[in-house]
Amino acid sequence: MAKEPEEVWSGLLVEHIRPALMGRLVQGFIHNLSGPLQILSMQLEFLSFLRQKKKKLLEGVLLKGMDPDTREKLYQMLEGEDERLQNVVEQVERINQLLSAFSLKTNPDRTFIELNDFIREEIIFWEANLFFKHEVKKELSLFPSGVTVKTIYPLLRGAVDLVLCWIIDYGFDEEKVITFETRPDPSLVIAYKGTPIPQQTSVREVVRRGDPWPLYPVLAREIFQEIGNLEFKGNEAIFRFH
Amino acid sequence: MAKEPEEVWSGLLVEHIRPALMGRLVQGFIHNLSGPLQILSMQLEFLSFLRQKKKKLLEGVLLKGMDPDTREKLYQMLEGEDERLQNVVEQVERINQLLSAFSLKTNPDRTFIELNDFIREEIIFWEANLFFKHEVKKELSLFPSGVTVKTIYPLLRGAVDLVLCWIIDYGFDEEKVITFETRPDPSLVIAYKGTPIPQQTSVREVVRRGDPWPLYPVLAREIFQEIGNLEFKGNEAIFRFH
């Protein structure tokens, strides 16, 4: 039995409310995480400074007649500590990278964005989707010397996220491959194997038909039109910048 | 000019889509954060073990005729390092607490939940809303010996989150005070000063009227009815458990 459009839309809304609530809190969550992380980083830096100082002092002391066995043991222990601390610093770096990829960066002005960097960060962000992380093969075809555009970050990010969301939810067939390409025209192309992206004219039309299937790509195009032209051509989404 | 209900609902949906997308990725994000955090914790634990061992070795060495000044200096440095490491461990603990409050814990079975702990974690979670964190005064009136219920965590969490979301968005007047109370009947009461929570019968009715204002509390009641009875009485939301 076909559902009334009203029922479809209220159902869809209800389905989005709880995750939207989480989504709205994400930025504050990241903000609250960054406090302890900053203190942690500062302490680690200071610790590294203290260890340098101590090492000098110990070396002065060690030279004064410690037996070679004990000295060797001590050196090994200090090195073991240093290795572990180095690993801690690397993990903090990794955590900061994840936080950065998840930060919304809501600046509404046009800024210079390097598309290769943008794609790399976008992939880190989407790896929060464990299906995307583990099952999807990501291929990169990035223009070697980089492609810089002056554009509005949240609109670019919003449009790309919606297209990726649609591809991940509906697009793939058996083979889960996605290709990110940057071109110097300048443009950004997301290609994949599977069902073509549906062509519809507007969110209003999608709503009128009561079929939510093409909602994400259509919304992506509406978001992107302020900064460029988003074309769906079979299994390709082509983001061309004004 | 009044909008068509269809327009209201599609507008609301579009408004929720982007944050919902973030919200759906939050759990994977937390999962990806927990990897480096675990390694970091392990390294810190091993480091503390190494430092104990080294201290013993150094103490043996130090006793053998190091001059008192140098010995004092060295001890101070070691203590300085220990303090800093201790602070690093505390920050990691704080980060883990934030991650835990943000984890959805989607277990669909009834489990024992202590409501005082639940409220404390819920407040940490909502502090991701910086308005709630900085502007709202939180008052606790927790039953001293604790209140344990056997209930379904995601339903409780979902209903409480929606009620809090409504209070934060629409409920407060000038004075921003919210009180969390646990009672041994067993029940949980969220009270605040300001606009009373609207009484409506169902999500369907809200949708039919085309006015999204009472959507969150009504949805909260629908979610909660599987595990209890949620009553809105003026400025109180009373969660009674079956």
C-alpha cells in the first residue's frame, strides 16, 4: 500500500530528528574535547623539555664512575621511555587530525581552498562511516601540483557530504569503488560504480512527488549553486567552480 | 503569510538533514578516536611501569656517593616529570569521560541503570551545547542512596534528550535554571522555569496541524511509552518507569 506523501515526510523527519540532535552537539563536543587535548599537548611538550635537561644532568653524573652495566641499563630505560612518549605524541597528533576533519569550519566568506587537501580531509571525515572505512575502495586521481579555488567552505563541504551520503546509501553495486579526481579547470569529480545519480530539478519537486530517494543529490545541487555548478552525469558528480 | 504544511515539513526536513548526517557519523568518529586513545593509555601505563623500575635503579645508584646538590636537583626533575605525566593521565581520563557520554549505547535490551549516574552523564553530554554549559544553571536533587531501574537505555536516553532539546530551544524565560530530580517510586523529573511544555496527543496530530513547535516533546512521549509513562505537567517532565 502506497503511503500518503505527508506520512512519508513526517516519517523521514522523525528519522532525522535524533541524529540531527547529535549532529548539532558535535561541534560543542569537539570544542570540549579540545580543552583537555590542549592541556595534554602542553604537558607533553614541557615533559620533553624536562627530559632533555635531565638527560644532560644524568650524563654528567653517569660519566663519574658508574659501572658500565648499570649505565647501559639506565640508557636503555631512558630510551624506552622516550619511544613511548614519542608514540603518545603521535597518537595525540592523530586525534587532532580526526577532530580537525570533524570540525565544521562554518566561515561564510570565500577563502582559498586546496582541493587535494580538501579531499584528503574529507576521506578522514567519512572514515567515521565504518562501511566507507572498511568496505569501500578509495581511489585518488589528484592533479599533481594542486588545485586551489577561492570558495565558500561550508557550501562545498555540505554539497560533497550529501553526494557522498547518497552514493554510500544507494549508489554502489557489488564493486564498492569510489574515485576522487581534481582537475585544474578547476573542478572536483566524484565517480563510482553502480546506480546513476537521479536527475531531478528541485527539492520542491522531490517533496511534491513524495519520493525521498533523490533528496540528497538534489539538495547538494541547491547548496552548491552559490559557488558553482554541480552536474550529475551517470555515475559522476562533477563540481565546477565559479 | 502562512506557509503550506507541506512547505513547513520539507523545510524542517532540509534543516535536519545536514546535522543528521553529522549525527550518524558521530559513533564512527568516536570509534575512530578510541583507537589512538587506547594506544595512548597503554603507552602511558607502560611508561609509568618503566619509570618505577628506573627510579629503583637510580636510587641504588644515587646512594653511591652522588653529591647532595645534584641528587636534590635530579629528584626535583623526576618529580616534575611525574606531575606532568599525572596531569596527562587525568586529561586522558577526561577525554574518555566525554567519549563515553557521547556514545549512543544502542543496546535494545533492558539493563540496570542507576538514574543518578545517568543524570550526571547526561549533563556531561549536554555540555556539548555551549549555551547549556555556560548559561544554564543545573540543579541536582538526587535521591541519596541512588535509584536503579531495569529499562531500555536508548529509549530513556532518546526521550530525555528530546525533552532537554525542547526546553533549551523554547522553554526558558529570563532565568535559566533546570532541576534534575530522581525519586525512588522510581521516576526522574526534569523541571525548569519558563514556558510550559505543550500538550499534544501524537506526532501525527502535530504533523496534521503543520506546526512543528510541540514536535520534540510529543516524539519524546512516543519513544518513552515502551518503558514507562512520560507526563508533562506545566514546567515539569515526569518520567515514570514501568
